Amino acid sequence: MNLIRYGEKFFDELEIQKIWKNEVSSSVELNQISSASSERIERTVIRGVKDGKAGIYLVDSTKDEDILKGIEKAAMIAKVNDPDPHWPGLPEAQSYRADTLEVPEQKSPEHFVNILSSVLKEVKLKDPKAMVVGGESGGAWLRTEILNSNGVSVEQNDFTSFFVLVMIGRQGAQVTPSIFDIDVSKTHEVDTKRVVDSCIKKIKVANTVKKAELREAPVLMEPFALSELLMFALFPAFNGEREVKGTSVLAGKEGESIMSKKVSIYDDPLNPNAVSHVIADDEGVATRKTSLVEHGVMRGFLWNHYWASIAGRESTGNGLRSFRTGAMSIGAHNMVVAPGTRSLEDIISDMKKGYIVSSYQGAHSSNPDTGDFAVVANPAFVVEDGEIVGSTVFMLSGNVYDIMNNVAEVSKELRSVYMGMLGKGQYPAIKFENLKIAPVSR
Amino acid sequence: MNLIRYGEKFFDELEIQKIWKNEVSSSVELNQISSASSERIERTVIRGVKDGKAGIYLVDSTKDEDILKGIEKAAMIAKVNDPDPHWPGLPEAQSYRADTLEVPEQKSPEHFVNILSSVLKEVKLKDPKAMVVGGESGGAWLRTEILNSNGVSVEQNDFTSFFVLVMIGRQGAQVTPSIFDIDVSKTHEVDTKRVVDSCIKKIKVANTVKKAELREAPVLMEPFALSELLMFALFPAFNGEREVKGTSVLAGKEGESIMSKKVSIYDDPLNPNAVSHVIADDEGVATRKTSLVEHGVMRGFLWNHYWASIAGRESTGNGLRSFRTGAMSIGAHNMVVAPGTRSLEDIISDMKKGYIVSSYQGAHSSNPDTGDFAVVANPAFVVEDGEIVGSTVFMLSGNVYDIMNNVAEVSKELRSVYMGMLGKGQYPAIKFENLKIAPVSR
């Protein structure tokens, strides 16, 4: 059945995206396997345009008969809408690089239950006072197909497995703050040992609570903390839609130095470890590596087809579609902050006095228009003479461009982080020179 | 096929909850119908217990064959878990009141597109400068079935239709803050006219921006603003699990006066307008009207079966299950703050100088252990001599018990609010006596 041909009876242009998602996972809560589940989602998003008027319909099926009915519903919506004078047409047919990801076989819930069960035993053995308060092990299989009336036709598969652990330490009636770590992988091999060891190491030191005494000190942000801050305070400024609307402070700054030469940032869906491994974005535009910052110099924005056309630019293949509302936006597939040369261990061992931040609270209330932020670093750790000597909590407020101009060193290790549209990717730890902090009582 | 009988081969006790949910809706964005969608979710949660060890498995199907396999997976999970020494057993068979809700017929997406389309025309006619930035019209049909090995067997149906509008006003280059209103109904009749008129009225006055000059003034919280504050700062203290764990400031206060005599609060799933109209909770315990506060006096907590058993109390039928994780928690079905006697209009017309709050930002970071909160009232409005004369923004911080002791008057009108587990219900507007506020520049 040629769905596009059928849809051309109603529309000048038509796009159909089908999505199949399978997610199998198991969860842990308070040292017990709390549940396991298996979920399969099928969804089709139909977007048709007639005389510049768009209609979008979403249906939870990928069957031809349901899509046919959906096309008629989309046509009904287009009729009641106004024409969009800026409508640039759908993307043209294009060629894609080969889809090199080898999608591993489906696993049963037992597989993920067994991972968690061994982890629980491992934790009990390594630190009987530690408690796994929460966690999840699972895998997500994603298949999409995009067709449009300009000849776009692309199918792709993606797979991500994930392992998350949230632990606390107990000492008498005292408990440590929650310690969190994650591993994300494109195969079924998740590094549970690294995550467990990292959490237990932090719990041990977190039992010693220190007041954050210094008012200005070097601060090392671990990959997850760094991604939280950049996702909310920095990355929105690289969104092409914001450039057009005049709400990006980076508008007109291409070619200018905007941060330390030690920092390069790019979106890299081609990377074999890419969190979203895609050859085409959700409009069927071929994806590519897009440089945003090169040794501190602003290199460009991320674009989808619509906003690129309005700005007279080329789409960078960063069109992302909400499977819930059908709305198109702009987002990274795999945001990478380029690694440095020395190991995290070496960087810490050279710190005389300073702090390490594992995670932030309140990063989401950063101001993306200005880069201003005010966050609570928790858990954070105190470093003295190259040793982590205790845990602490402090407030950090400032401007993301100021601190990104104040980078002392970038670690050579990258960690995969899976958060919202703009945050997913691979991040190093970054040590910043003297940042002003404010202690918080706990 | 007797699923419970089959499960008894693996378990001492077994509970099966099946859920069917249909949601049909349409959305609006920037004065256009942005999409419509139809979604059907089927899910079964299996909870089995063997020798005090629990196993929970979730499957996205309600078919016998899938549930049979799920029972075996739940058994596999129970095996690796530790026994819960406090496990009270599953609820016993019980009788339920009649399910009186008449669930209306399914509607097509066209129905909701047409509602939005007429609303857009109505807005254009009534205020050409107003813009509908977002909104949704839809209906959700929910059917559940709960069975357990103690003889619980109950089926129920629920329906909610909703209509949400977010609007702004434009005056030259100036835009007003977002103005939001909602109508929730147990039939297909949603009051779009009331929502449209309420938004347009607020937009008109919001074009005049005033600085919040008074440092201490009467503050009238509209139903939605009130629900936000109470949901995060007050209601968690009525959760029986928190009473047992010692994190509720209300522990041991039953019978004591905790707030103004003008306030009564109860959970009322029997109310014909109940947001969740259920005869049994998610464990099959019969629901009832539960008084929490009667004329200012603390009357009790909300309980599910597990925490009630530990506390030596009776479940109030407030067990809620997450359809995502299977986890049981405690929540209200239809939280009602009892109405007063005078109309909102009369209360406002008696206000010499004061403020009206439509919505808060930051209510989620309230401290549920103490009742302390710090929120930004936005949009808020300035009242002078009984007239709303402009919009404003201010900060309000304090303690929810202090302000609930400081109630001047409760409106006779209630509005249905649909938020998280604890917030959904029906709320009046409440006028508080002199609250301390801090202006915020916009």
C-alpha cells in the first residue's frame, strides 16, 4: 500500500514517521528487586500540508489501515488552520551514510533482573552498610521509518542499554546524601562494576561531612554535574530557533571567542558510542557532526529543516519530534565536550584544596537567555592535598560563560549521559579555577 | 481461565490489576490546531508473594497468555528478594458501593478538534490581540480490574474530560505573562466559555503592569494556586507512610487544632464530580470519604493497606499504584477543601487593597517535612477598592500552617484541579489575612 500516494489526494506534501519502541527493564528499591516490566510502543505521526496549512495526527499503531484513517484526520485539522507564510516545504530526498550500529538481540526481563540481583549481592559484600535505594537496569530498542512526498525514505534502528544506581551509606542513625552513577552502552555490556565501585567509594568518604569553608576555590565538575549545568544554562543558546527569535546571546557571535581555548563542543551522532545513533533526524535529514565550539570559538548553531530555511541556513540534521505531541524542535543527538589529556585521577591528585561536584539541584531554573545560574552542589566533596576527605553541600551561582572562560583542565575520560533532548551525549570532568561558592547547612 | 488459581502454584498470595486506558485529544499552539491523537494503553500489574518475598511484574497486555507468562516472571523476582517481615497480606474480599458514574461514549479526535477550533474563533472575536499559546482538549477513559487470591474482585470505569487554555495578551511589543485556566468534567460538557472569558478578563488587566508595593497585604489565592501550594507543602503531612516514618509534623496531632476553623479538608471519591471517581483503590480496598481537617482540627491520615497494617490502623482506601513501576503509594482520589459561603466576586469586591494569585512558580521545592515554602506568585493581580487594576509578580515565603491559621475567607465556588496524586480534587479560592510579600522585578 502506497501511503504517500494515498495522502496526496488530500495534501500537497505529506510526511509519515513510524516508531517502534521496545523497552525491557527491571528496578531495584531499598535493596530489593521492586519490579520488572516489558513495554512495546508503536506510533505513527502524520504531517500533511495543503495550501501552506499543516495538519498533524498521531496514532498508536503502524498498521496501514490506521494510517489511512489518520491521514484523513490530519487533513481535517489542516482545513481549520491558517497557512504558514514561512512554510519551506518538507526536506528533499537525500543520501545517508551506512547505518553501522549492530543492534543486539532482545533480552528477557530475567536478564535485567539477574544484573540487578548480582549487583545487590556485590554491594552487600563490598559494603554491608551501603543501601541501594533505587536503580534500574534495562534496554531500549528503537526503530523508525520516515517517508515523505519528496522521496525521503529512510529506516533506522537504535539500541541503548542503561544501568543506574542510587545508593546511600548508613552510619548509626546518620545517612549520607544520595550517591548516583550511571552507565550507558550501545551493547548489552554495561559496566556495573565501575558504577558500584564509584558509588561505594563516594559513600565511604561521604560519611565524613565537612563544612565548605573556602569562599573561592577550584571546583571540579564530574561529567553528570557538568551536563546538568550546560544543558540548562548553555546549550539552549546553540538552538537555531532561538537565534532566529533573538533569544540567544550567541546570535551573531560565530567566529568569536566565547569560552576557554581548552573547550570544544560538537554534536556527533556518527560516534560509535553516540547516545542517539541515528543516520537521519526525525524529518529524514541526514545527520552529521556539527561543531558548536572549537577551542573556545563559537562555530555554529543546531538547526532543523524549518528554522534553517527561515534563517537561510542549512539544516544540521537536528530536527527532533515529540512522539507525544508531534511537535518538531531542535536538539542534539550526542553532544560531546571534547576530552583533555590527563586522567581525572591525576587532576584530582594535583588539587591542593578544592571541591568536586557529582550533581546539582536546581539547574533547571537556570536562565537560558543569559546563562545565569544558581544551583546547589549536592553531593559535593572536599579535596585536600589531592585526597577526597569528606562530603559537603554548597551553593554556586554565576554565569555559565564566565565559568567556561575559567577552565583549568578537562579530563581525558568521557562518560555517556542520557538526559533530555539537549543534554544527552558524552562529557568529561572539568576543573574550573577559583569559583565563588556559598556554604549551605545540611 | 482462572489466572489467580494458576498463580497459586507459584505464590502464597497473588494480585492482578488490569488497566485499559484510552485517551483522545487535540492540542493548540500559537493560535493553530497543532495536532490530534488517539492512544490506547493496556497494562497488567502482577504482584505475588511467596514466604513473605514479593515479586512484581508489569506487562503491556491484558491477555491471559501474557499474564500467565508474567506470573512466572514475578515468581522469578520473588525468589531473589528477601522476605518483608512486616508483610501484612493482601486485602480481604469486601463489598463496594455501587459504581454510579455513567461513562459517556467514546469520541473521535474530530470532536476535540472542533472544540478547539470554535474556541480559537471565539477568542479572535472577543480579543483580537489575545493569543492562545497552548492548550488541549481531550477525554480519558479508564477501566481497571483488580483480582486477588483473598477473593477481591472488582471492576470499575472512570472518565475525565479536560480543557486547558494558556493565553497571552499583546500590546505593541509587550506581552503579558501566561494566563492559564482549566475545566475538568465527568461528562463531555466542558465549560470552554468560562475558561475563555476568565483568560481574556485576566489578559485585559494584565496589560497594566503594577509593582507590588505593599509589604504586607491580604492575598487571595485562586483554586489552582491554592492547590499547588497545598499539594507540595501541606498534603504530604497527611500521608500515613510519613506518619509511620516520623517525617510528618502532624504525627500525634489528631484531635488538635492545626489551622483556622474556617478550613475543612477531606478526600471524597464519592462526590459525583470527583476527579478520580473510584469505588475501590488500586489494591481493591473500598474507597470512602476521609476527613483530614474538620473546622481546623486534624482528623486523620490517608492510608493504604500496607502502611495502615504497620500502624495498626485501617486502610482508608488510598492505595495508588504506579502503572509505570508497579510501586504502591498513598494518595488522594479527590481532595476537597470545603467551600465557604460568599462568592469569589463578593470577596474581591470587599478587598480594599490586596493581591490575587493565579499560579505559583517553585511550589514543588516546598519542604513537606516542615511546611516551609518560598514561591513566586506569577501571574498575580493587584486589587484596589474591590477592583482588579493590574498584574504583578511577587515572592511569598513562609510556613503553610501559619498561613492556614490566617484564613480570612473561603469562597463558595469550588474548581476541579487535576495535578499529581495528592493535588487532584476540588478547591475554593481562599483569602488570607496580611501575608508578607516581597516584590520581584519583571
